[in-house]
Amino acid sequence: MRKVAIIGVGMTDFGELWEKSLRDLTVQAGLEAIRDSGLPGEEIDALYAGCMSSGIFVQQEHIASLLADYCGLVPKSATRVEGACASGGIALRQAIMAVASGMHDVVVAGGVEKMTDILTEQTTMALACAADREWEAFQGVTFPGLYAMMARRHMHDYGTTEEQLSLVAVKNHENGAKNPHAQYRRPVTLEQVMNSSLIADPIRLLHCSPISDGAAAVVVCSKEKAKEARSEPIWVIGSGQASDTIALHDRKDITTMNATVVAVREALRMAGITQKYVDLVEVHDCFTIAEILAIEDLGFFEKGKGGPATQEGLTALNSQISVNPSGGLKSKGHPVGATGIAQIVEVVQQLRGQAGARQVKDAEIGMAHNVGGSGGTCVTHILSR
Amino acid sequence: MKVGITGHGAYVPRYRIRSRDIAVMWGQDPSAVEGGLGVIEKAVPGLDEDTITISVEAARYALKRAGIPATEIGALYIGSESHPYAVKPSGTVVAAAIGAGARMTVADYEFACKAGTAGIQTSMGLVGWGSIKYGMAIGADTAQGAPGDALEYSAAGGGAAFVIGPDDEDNVARIDHTVSMTTDTPDFWRRDGQPYPRHGGRFTGEPAYFKHVVETTKMMMGETGTKPSDFTYAVFHMPNKKFPERAAKTLGFESKQVEPGLVVERIGNTYSGSSLLGLCSVFDIAKPGDRIILTSYGSGAGADSFVLTVQPGIEKKRRLAPLTRDIINRKKYIDYATYVKYRQKLVFAE
């Protein structure tokens, strides 16, 4: 297997970008990534694009062709990848495999979602497509409900508190306030989070990531090509992907995401490291309970200790492990198909030392954790300077 | 020719329903709803009230203040998105009811919440040109909000009427300037035959209300060489309390300039009547020489901005018809069931 580097990153602002279309967003992020790489666009062999539901959000499918067309990549191979909210992370994994196998030398992995062109109810229904339609969504369960059940059980089994769920949001907003691309560039207080409206008990509004528009892209290449890059290459040292039952009720334990456990094990084995070498991790905090589950399942904290660890500040910027220095999905925004790639953009910028006020000191190794649905899909990547 | 407001009149139906009573009905947190929108209660038209009756009440008060015979009205425009008839003007009924003559032009206007100010602009044109002596411009609505929709907390009934005539110091106010902005922005709409409007949720904020209200007000201050501190009062369209407060803050107005016109808290959003009832409320207390800036907003979308200077005539005219605050304070609370009956929300299958 060939060594794989990331040599260019780009992303749009995340937010309610009323005046930008799906193609505008992708072109902006794609061009920025290519410019950042320093390689001429002609060198790109292929495109993998993660997108969850452009068909429902903007009534456009076949976006692989659309994006290749508008990014000026025609006639290069272009493939859309879908794995619900993990679409971006999986697109990157496809790009990595294409380069590692020797099939391609330079590949762009992108992610995009344009979610605000339709009404909130319709968006909720589109997102519910990532659950089991027959056994969950048709029964009226939407994602806040599914994650609320996980939260309730976690509280029951491990004594996790509402305050701990809320402190995840406080910490992520604090980081996001320092991220110029974040949808919510402002801190929130514990009181604001705990008094925000109840969505699905115990999940409150400020425990949820927002509905967002945005795109992100990275340029992946072989070791040889990385020599031509403008900046120091960031190396992909681990990649893991796993699946689980699509429906929450089919799992033995809903306080753990087994796909995360398996995916991170695979990625760590490939990297030949353990969790203690990781300086920062971007985790999939679609709801704040998801961050608590993630830091436990990824092995940074024992099962049941994610809440107290958050409360003790062990996940804050430049503490024991910097979790979501970008602000996470909660504060940065969550354009579902773009999220997995945006996490990689953050990790690369951190490892390059370009993260400004939210820089993790002396960051050498970073991890990204991207989840689809209620944990039916998980993909993790480990990058190193 | 300079033009002014010769007389004004306000009307708000007496029935009120509290936001918290609606919230309880739909399982919402009453305090969160009140705090979020800043609407405590809204005015509900009775069974025998509609845009026409509201317009007649307001127009009669406006005529009293104008002190002119109705036969001198040469044009009458009613802006509303709840004209009782799809085809047949509201304006003809109102003109007949107030005793206007036949030598006049009448039209019904629709531009979501800003059709009333569009009527003022048209009247200004005809009066300024000299083809008529007085024009009557009315903004009135019995706004629709689907049961359970966010609009149900604010969609209210009410209206205001203005006699537009030649500038005179015996008038209520002089209209110094008007400017408008129009774009094609689909934030809120109701198609023909549909009982309730639909809206683009959060899209109704930033790219719709705020963009148009803020830019048009800035345009107005640019064209008149004015700044926020030049005005005693500022009135902005009020779909809720939060929006006009935020627009005012963005533009640099202080709350003491905005507060007197913020009638939305106690009557809800009266759509075409909204900013105009805010202006009538300011006329309750304004003194000669006070300058007022008003910007209406209509979904779809556009905004009309006006700069007015209060004339000495206001002192004599103010008490010739009920004050706006007295009209607003004259109220009777109803429960949700009565509200459903009055607004004829129960529909039986044939």
C-alpha cells in the first residue's frame, strides 16, 4: 500500500448561505483546496464527493457529474459517495484507497450539503432517511428522538447529567467562537444551554447541531506528488470504517456505538499507535450526547466517564485531549455531507499550525470521527505531521 | 406640490387572545413563546368584522381629523392581504360607507404587509400632481395564521387610514420624502384558493425582513441626508417585537425612539395595518416639529420608507377621534375556543 498525503484543504463558511447554491459552495471549497495544494488542476485524476441527500434538499441527483463539470474536472472520473452524515468521511476513505492502491496519484475528496432551501420540517424528514424508515421513521422517530433515547439510557446507566450534556455545547461554542468558518461564532453559557427549549427530553435546542449549508474539499496524493506540494504534507497514517445495525433497537447496548469502536480499532492498528499519542480529535457531535459517546467509544475515556471528563475540562482546548477544537458540528455547523471533510480540514490546519486562536499546541497527531445515522456507519482517520 | 397627512384614524377589533392560551393549546412553552416573539396578546376580529369594516372604522376617524367632507376624496386605496372578495373591490364598499362621491378612483392593493404604505405613495402622487385634492389610503387586515403554525401567535386584525392632502400647517404631518426597495424574494406567500399563507421559516428573517427594512431605511437616510439622531420617532414593520427592535439596533436607533410605535406586543401583527398603526400610536404623543421615519415591509418582498415632520395642526386634531392607545386598551379577552369560532376555523366536510 502506498503512503498517502493530504496536501490541500479548503472549505466555505458554514451557515445559512441563502445566496449560494450547491454548486457555488462546491466550486468555492474545491478551488480553495486545489489552490492550497499548489498543484495545477490538470494533475487531478479523480473526484470523490460525499453528499447525503441533494435529491431531497435541492432536487438534484447525479452530482458527481455536476461537480466535476463545475469544478472543471471533466472528463476525469467522478463518484458520489453516500453514507448519511458520514458521506464526507467515506469519500475521503475512497480517495485514500484510490491513491494507496496506485490506481490514481492525485484525488480530490469533497463533501457538500445545501440544507436550507427547504422548510425545517422537510429537512427533518430528509435527515430521517438516515434512520430505518420502516421501523423507526414511519413510527415517528426522528434523530433528536433517537439520540434522546441514547442520552436517557446513558444517564440511567452511568449517571451522566444534563449539566454534563450542556457543558459539551459550552466547550464547543467556546472553540467555535475562534473559528472564522463557524456558523455560530459566539460562546454560550451553561445557563443558556440548560434553559433552551426542550426538543426531545433530555435533549434541548442548544444540545443539537444546526441545519447548515457548506462544502469542504481536500487534495489527496501519493508521496511522490506530495513533493511538488506548496506546503508540508500531512500524512494519512490510519483509516478505519465500520457498520452497525441501522435501527437503534437492534443493538445490544445503545450507550455505545460499536461502529466507532471497530473503526477506531482498525485505524489505530493501521497507524500503529494508541489513543495517548493523539493530540486532538474532531468527533461527530451531532448532539452533545454523541460527543460523550464518541470520546468513550474512541477510547479516550472509559465507558461512562465521558460526562465527568467533560465537566472536569479534560476535553477543552489544550487539555488532556483537545476535542473538537473547530467548534464541532454544534458550533461550526453541520452541512451533513460536508462534515466529514470539514473535520479533516480542521485536523490538517491544526497539524500545520495554522489554526490561529484555537491552535492545539505542538499538535503532531490528529484524529477525525464521522458518524452516519444513529451509528450505523462510522469512519475514522488518523493524520500525522 | 408638497403633500401631507391631513387626518389619520386607527381601528383595532376589541377581542384579544393571549399568546400563552394559544401556546398551551399546542403544547408549547408559554413563556418561551412570549419571550421569543414578544407578542403578549393579539387582536381578533369578531364574527361580523373583516377588512372592509375595519377600513370603514379607521376611515371615519381619519375623516373626522381631516375635517373635510367625504365628497372631497378623489381616490381611495386599501392595502390588504385579506380582502373579503377575490374579485370585487373592498374600496367601493368603503367609499360608499363613508359617503364619498362617484367622481373618484378606487383600487385594492396587495403587497403582503406593505400594501397600505403603497396606497399612501399612490395618493401622494395624485395629490402632488394636482389631479385630486385628497386621497384616502388605508392599510387593514384580518390576517390568517394556520392553527398550530408559528403565525397563529401573531396574525391579527386591525387597520389605519390616512387622508393625504396638500401640505398645510394645519395638517397632522408633512411627508418630506419616500423611497422604496423591491426584489423578488419568496419568503411568505398564499396562493389563490388557499386559506392560510405559507412561509420560509428562518428565511423570512435575514434575507427578507432585515435586508429590506435596513437597506431601505439606510437609503432613505442617505437621500435625505439624515441620521438616526435626527428623528424623534422611528417606526418599522412589526411582524413580532424582536424584528423591529433588532432592525432599529442595527441601524443605530435607540429604544426610546422605537418604543412608542411598538404596538405589536398588545395587538399582534396587523399586516398591512402594522407599521401604520405604529405611526398612529406615535401621533398620540408627537409634537409639532418632531421628525418621524417609518419603514414598512411586505413579503415577496419590498419596503417603503417615509420621512415625516409633525405639523402644528396635530395639537387640534389629536382629540377629534379616539387616541390609538385608547383603541388598543379597549379590549375583551376570549379563549381559544371562542377564537376558533370567531375566526371560523372549524370547517365541516360537506
